[in-house]
Amino acid sequence: MERDCVAGRRWITRERFLDVLGAANLIPGPTSTELAMHIGYVRAGIPGLVVAGACFILPAAVMVGVLAAMYVGAGTLGSLDDVLRAVKPVVIVVVLFAVVSLATAALRGLRLALLAAAAAVLVVRGVNEVAVLLLAGAANAILTRGRPARLMSIVLLPELFAYFVKAGATVLGSGYVLFAILRADLVHGTRWITEAQLIDAIAVGQVTPGPVFTAATFIGYLVAGWAGAVVATVGVFLPAFIFSGLSARSLERIGRWPLARAALDGVNAAAVALIALVLIALVPHAIVDWRTLAIAVAAAAAIGLLRVNAAWVILAAAATGVAARLL
């Protein structure tokens, strides 16, 4: 977006882009989607916000829905099994580098590092992930200012819709935090999906263009077919449209509010811990033999040493899976 919308089309200035990017982390929902919405708002007001958000979400949601239909129809993704088998180790590596990158930015100083460690302990001991994020934000705001801060079987479609609205309204920042919440709620809580299905949803969300939150489309299809895919997609993204629309004029000012900044720093520190826990839990399901280990090592070298864009590495892994299928 920075390359195309700032330097290329010049739809938004670099200063405004950075302000919106920083401030978007203060509201729930997928940051990349909200960033697209805000660029649309700068370009064409509220209609631009709606069009940009819908166009950013729709192609990926349709692709993921089709893949989910194939997955359910065959019990697996059939000819895509080899592709996903090769992609999953790369997903693990991409998440690993995301954790390292986020940790570098979020864990500034001993206090935030201790908050992240405390968040990991609380989640491991069974405390709700959303509560941990909010608690970390409140704790850092209190410690910064020295005084309390003011904190502002799913088979029935309404229940499915309500669950994903709640998820979309409470997840801050990266889509990887969503996976921590889904794993706790849907794998270990209600047991609506399995660990393997969750990592398949993550892999499909990674291998298709658009926001990673479209994994909700995949999960919705598993639960209730095409109707479930639609209501899960609408539900998980609806809060982003609402929050972005309400905050489009004031996000920059909020981002410069010291108390909000301190709270966000605490939330970010806890989010890094949650993402790291998800990474640790998913490794055994993605790296299952020497071939997937080799793919993971090669992906780490390509992304970490050669600085290859992660999207190209995922496509290369997918091509490897296709070649394995053909041979």
C-alpha cells in the first residue's frame, strides 16, 4: 500500500499514511483492512472507505470460500493437499519473522517485556486472550501515568454471526492475534473445529491475497456451508467498517494521546506473547517430516538472509507442492 498509494498513485501523503497506520492500531479489527479503508476515505470520503474495504476483502473471501467448499466436499483439499503441505512450514516461518519484527517494535524496555511474559503465563493458565490484551493495556497505562486509566455446536447462523462480530470487534492489530483467540474458543473451548482445521484455515488465508482474517470465511464454511462462510466473513469485518467510519476524522489525534499510546504499547506487548504461543502450538502440525522441515529452513533463509518477499516464498512453496503432486 505504501509503494502503490503513496509513491505510485500519490493518493495519500507519506505523513498521513504513517499517522493512519499508527492510529489504526488503536481500534479493533484487522489493521491492513482498516488502512485500506482509511486510504479510501482520504481519496473519496465515506463512499471511498466502503469501496476500498469491500474490494480489499471480497476477492480473498471468494477464493477462501471456494477452497473451503473443496475442503468439505473431499474431506481434504484434494489436489491442494500437497500445496498446503508445502505452504504450512512457510506460514510458520512467516509468523516467526512477524513475531520477531513485532517484538522489536513492541517490547521497548523491561516493563513491556515483563508484560509480554506475564501475558503468556496468563494465557497458558487459561485466562481469556481478550481479557489479557485489555489487562496489559490498562496495566501499562496505569504504570505510565501512575493513576487508573479509563477503558472504554455454532450451527445457527445468528450465533455464528455474533461470534465473529465479537471476534472482529475485540482483536487489536495483526490477524495473528485472531488465531490465538480462535484456537482458545473454537479448538479447545467449543471444539467446533480441530487444530488441523485451524492451521488449514491459516494456510488458506496466507496463500490467498487479501487480509488474513478471511480465514473466518473458511471456518464459517466448515460450520455452516456457504451461508456460514458469508455470515462469518461479514461478521468478522463489519466492526472494522464501523470503527473506521466512526474514527476516520479523529484517529490522528487519538494516536497522539499519551494515555492511549501507553495503553496500546501494553496491548502490543501482550499481542506479541499471544502470537508466539500460537506459533509454538502450530509448529508440530506444520513441520511433520524432513521435507517440511527442509521447506521451513529454506523459507527462513530466503526471508531472513536474502530478504525475499514472503509472498514470493509462499508462492514458491506452493509451486513445490504442485511439482510434488505431478511427480
